[in-house]
Amino acid sequence: MLLQVDNLSVSFATRNGVQAAVKNVSYSVDKGQILGIVGESGSGKSVSCYSLLGLIPQPPGRIDSGTALFNGEDLLKLSPARQRDIRGNRIAMIFQDPMTSLNPFLSIGEQLLEPLVYHHDCSRAEARSRALQLLDEVGIVDGERKFSSFPHEFSGGMRQRVMIAMALITEPELLIADEPTTALDVTIQAQILRLIADLQSRHNIGVIFISHDLAVVNQLADHVLVMNKGEIVEAGPGERVLHKPQQAYTQTLIASTPRGAKIASGRERERDSETLVSVRSLSTSFVDYSSHAAKRVRAVNDVSFDLYRGEILGLVGESGSGKSTLGRSILRLVNVDEGTIEYDGVDLLALQGNDLMPYRQRMQMIFQDPFASLNPRMTIYDALAEPLLYHGLANRQSVQSAVLQLMDDVGLEGRFIRKYPHEFSGGQRQRIAIARALATGPEFIVTDEPVSALDVTVQKQILELLLALVAKHNLSMLFISHDLSVVRYLCDRVLVMRQASIIEAGDVENVWRDPASDYTRQLLASAPVL
Amino acid sequence: MEANKHDMSEQEQGSSLWADAWLRLKHNRLALGSLIFLLALVVLCILTPWLAPYGYEQQNLELGATPPSMAHWLGTDVFGRDLLTRLLYGGRVSLMVGFIATAVALLIGVLWGTVAGYLGGRVDMLMMRLVDILYAIPFIIFIILLMVVFGRSMLLLFMAIGAVEWLTMARIVRGQVQGIRQQEYIEAAIAMGLPLSRILWRHVVPNTLGPVIVYATLTIPQVMLLEAFLSFLGLGIQPPQSSWGLLISYGAESMEEYPWLLVFPGLALASTLFALNFLGDGLRDALDPRVAKD
């Protein structure tokens, strides 16, 4: 056995006393094997690996018990010097965000060489040829030239390839990958997953793949470990755990992962409904200051589409495709270059100042990050009372009950009314953001990746809440997402965006069954399935 | 309905942030103690003309410099003037300069920085270049010019110091606001249809408060010392009037013979600065809901 972890327990000292992060966890990985660890945030999936390498800060962290035999040597009893010797050398790691885990001030080549020079004491020329060979192996062409490039010159996918090359350069025996594809687009994710599987079999190393995404783990892992609240819920061969789960928690997780066609909500789109938003030849551009000569970059280029009253229209695309900008353009949150946006027969772009205000009330937005979309210095009451009072939807006497009504609508208990955003979990915060969007009594809502930052079980709850609210308040919605399965689960029609243009539009099931463009086909094929 | 619209009373606007901040501040003993100390000091200085046992210019040349005694609690200076009296009168000047000049700096700096940072682009460029230009003018020359043109007055002194101190404040606030402007809650506020003034006042400014308060508590002592420096050059307060800064600088000249002339004004300034710092830290924490109530 390459790595054998037994009865590992880790706790953290917090303000509310000592809390166990990992409880009696045992697992093992062998050479040539991929172990997938799945769980929601806070399940202890990362801590159970990081603690082996001395990567959790102590204090507040503390390893209470356990052994971790790596080639017969207990990792938990190593001296710091010996630990450094193993970490980044015989056990390598890849992290989620390749931007923050690469040093922006050092060239890619410099960072690639560092572990080799540090751990293996080999000459720079030797290290360089090894590094170039690896860059080639992870699919970076023209390695010679890329060698002296800096991280910001690479795309997200390329950076992750560099990270992988960096991890593999010392020829480790074990690779720990913590959500390595979570920040990447689905087509890039597919490439990186293939790359990891390929390198793993070629170098015959052990891999621990930590992820919240069951579908990704399903694609890659031989063995799967399901964790919840610091404990292992279920473990076994991937096929068995993910397709014939024994435990209730695993079943819930799997059931929460959006799969297949739209759920039976009894919501049939009214075919005859009128057009609510009509976008024609819309273009929006930004000034890009990142290059030396500032130039305008088209984020949305000549886009036209209609959104019907009462429908949920999906807008799918990869990062940088312009989908968020399109949503913001419709809400007049960014300046539009040209084109028209008709909202309920009125040309929105012609409205200025106070004339726009009634429309602001009718259109609202829900954002991706519930930690950034709420003012940290306003209580729920303040956040929800503000639009109500400002738009005259409640007066001083009725505002409290109106706020409570809104909270009830989104499934928040009234006793939270005086609390601040940071006192809530991500899912609860997203509920507050939804309530705030509903407060003005809108008929049209743009949601920008509203569930991307949430755990899968919470994601499912929020999606169901959105569906219920759409039905209850007779809303129309533009649902922006990179996640194809979520779009299929929620939306009636879908627009596919690529490089600032809409390249495909149609009923969701039609598009899934028979995509018209190659790009859509590629997108659908790249999405991992459970 | 229409009449009711946009009618938000002060009470509703008085967000729970400030009420909660007060509650939290009350639980911070150090900050609360400091607040009480400062308030007592202010009251004492305001009431000085009625409380002081002697006049600030009242000399007793026969007495000369004496150490603290029953008649003169903090001793007397070389002219036989009562140090306690002069300290209290000096406190009036120092505290007034400190608070008023800082308030001026706060007001202009926060306003300027917020507008520049939020609007960005050309407006920001123009506003900040003006700040750069003002920064480049030598402070002393600026003050001397003001004095020459407008004559010497307390009010002018306050304004001159405030007019210089706001520059740094504006830069700090602008930096903060540039980050805040990118936050999604600002976009949400725009989408809600709130007017600019309200977005700035309710969503932007409260989130800049942390660094602003810290910088303000640092500015107050800085301003007090600046006043002493100007007075020393003959540009500020003139004898027989006094301020803490002046008392300290005169005390320092004769510290070997008459140490109490340095010790007591120094203590007064130091304890005020301590209290201000504790209060500033307490305020910053109290105004940030994310800091646990412990």
C-alpha cells in the first residue's frame, strides 16, 4: 500500500470551543489507483489530506490521533525537515485556483525548476530539459517560449496544466488534487481530467482526487470515499458507491445532483405567451487595459433574442463568452454600444434617469456570489426594507411585516431578521439575495450563476425555490449558467453563447437531443455525467 | 402612494448598524472608558473659564517656577503662572484644533475620495490630480501665504490644517471605494433603482469606515503636534495664550531645572492620544458586524 491512513482525527480550536473536523477517518491509496473523496464544504475532505502534509496551521488545528503510513513511514510523526523532503517531492499537490497558487512575479519556468533544484540538487540545465519535457507532456506547445512567460499570460486551463507539470516534475509517488477543475470551463475540465488520468497511468502513481462534484469523481476515480461532517459515510469501488449507494446521505447527494430532463414541476410553458424582452443587434464592449495599448473588446457582439413572458430562458456559455455582460446589459448595469432592448414594448436604452426607475423596479438581478452580493454592514431587515420603502411598497408601519413575508417566501425564519449576512451559510445568504430581488415586486429576473457557489444539496434547494417563486409570482427569468445539467433541469429554452455571440437557441430538450452547432455538441459531450 | 414614495424618515435611515455599533461599543470597556475620559476632558476644557483657579496670563514673578503644591497643584512656570490653569486653557486650543481640523479633513476627504473612487474614469483622474498638486505644495509656504493674505486667526489655522490633512484621507477612501464599487451589492443597489446619493451614503461610505476611523484617530494627534509646530514658528497661537503643544515645547527647554513643566503637559497629551487610539480601535470593531461579539 502506498498510503495507509488509519483513525485520523483532526480538530480545530474555534471561538466556540474545539470542533472536530475529521473523525476517525481511515483510507488507503495504492500505486496506479485513483481515490476520489467527495463531500460538501466543511465535510473535512480537504483537511483529511492536508493534515498529512503538515498543511493545516497548528494551532488552531490539532491532529488528535491516527497514523498515516506512506511507504511504511508515519507522515504524522515526521520532523519538519523530513516533512518538507516528502511534501512537494514524493507527494505533490494541485490546488483549485491556478491563479492564486502560482506566484505572479516569477516566470513559469522559474517556478517549475524550483522543486527540482530544491529537492534533487540537480543542475539547472538538467532541470530545464526535464521541465520542457513535462510541459510538452501536459500539452503546452512551444515550451521553450512559454518557459519565460508569467502566470498572467496563461489562461485558466493552461495555468492548471502548468500546476500539474509542477506537481509531476519531481516524479512523486502520490498526487493530491484538490478540486483541480472546479474553476475551469467544462471543455477545459474534460481535457484536464483526461490529462490527469493519462499521466496517472503512464507514471503509475497514486492519486487522491478531492471534489464536490460527483459526476467528475464518477468519471475518474476507482475508489470513492463519501465524507460528511468529518466522517466517512460510505467507501468502496466507484461504480458501487455512486450507482448503488447504501447510505442515505450518499443517496441524497446523488439525488441532489441535477440530472436528466426538467423536473416534473407541472410547469408547462405557455406557447402563446407574449414577448417580454426583445433584444436586437445588441453590442457591448469594454476597454481592456491589460494590454499595453488599451483597446475596446467586444463582450457582446450583435446579439438578438426574445424572452417570453413566464418562461425560464437559459443562457449557457463558458467563462469569457459574454453571458454575464449580456445579462447586465439588459438590466442597464453596463453601458451598451448599440442595438435595442425592448422591454414590454418600451425601448429601455432610450430611457434616462428617472424614466428608467420604474423599470428598475420591474427587473431585478440575483448574483453568483452570495458573499459579495450582500452589503456586510446591513442586517437582513435593512437590506429588504430598503427597496420596499424606497419604492413605496410599504410604509413605516407595514414594512416589518412585509420583510417577514419576504423572508417567509424564501424559506428564512423570521427570527433572523436582525442578523448580518456573515452570520449565515452560503445557501441562506443566497435566499436573502433572492428575497431582496423579489422585494421590488419584479416580473423579470436575471440570475447570474445563482447556484454555482453552493453545495449540491443546497443548490438543489435553491433551484427548487427559484422554480416555486417563478410559479408563485409569475416571473420570467433569464438564467445564466455554465452548468449544463442545471440549465437542463430548470430552463424551458436555452441560448448558447460563445465568443460574444449567440450560436444556438432552442427548446432545451431539442438542443440536448440534437445540437445544431459543433460547439454545443462539444459542450454537451464534455459535461461529466453521473 | 406617490407622496409616500421616497419618503424615508431619519429614523428608518438610522440603520441598525449604528445602533448595533453602540451596543457593541458599550461592551468594550477600554473603548467606553476612553470615551468617558475624552468627554470629561472636553467638558472640563469648555468649563475652564469658570473652573480655573487663576487667569492664564496671570503672572506672579516673585513666585517664579515652583514645583506642585497645594496652591498650585501642578506647579508654576518661570513667570509664576499656574500650570493647571494654562494646561486647561491649552487643552481648549489643542482639542479644538484636533477635533475641528480632523472633522474638516474627514468631511472633505471622505466626500472627495468617495466621489472620485466611485465615479472613476475622467472625473477620478481630475479629482486625484488636484490632490496630487495640493500635495506638492510645501505646507509651510501654504500656511504662511494664508496668514499673510488673511491675517492671523484661530479659525484660519483650523481650516489651513484641515485643508492639508484631507488629502491623505481622500486617497485612502478612494482606494477603498474602488474595491467596494466592484462588489455585487453595489450592482444590486443600482439594479434596485436607488439614486447615486443613496448608494454612496448607505452602501459605499459605511464600508469604508474601518480604515477611515483608524486614520482619523491618527490624524487628531498629528494635527495637535502640527499646531504646536506652527505656533512655535510664530504662525499659530501666540503667548500668553497656550496649547499643549506649546507647553510641551517650552517645557522641553527647561526640563532639567523644572521637569514638571514638561511632565504634566506631556501626560495630558499622551493620555488623550491613548484614549483616542483605544476609542478608534473600539469604534472600528464595533462598526464591523463581522467582528465577533466575543
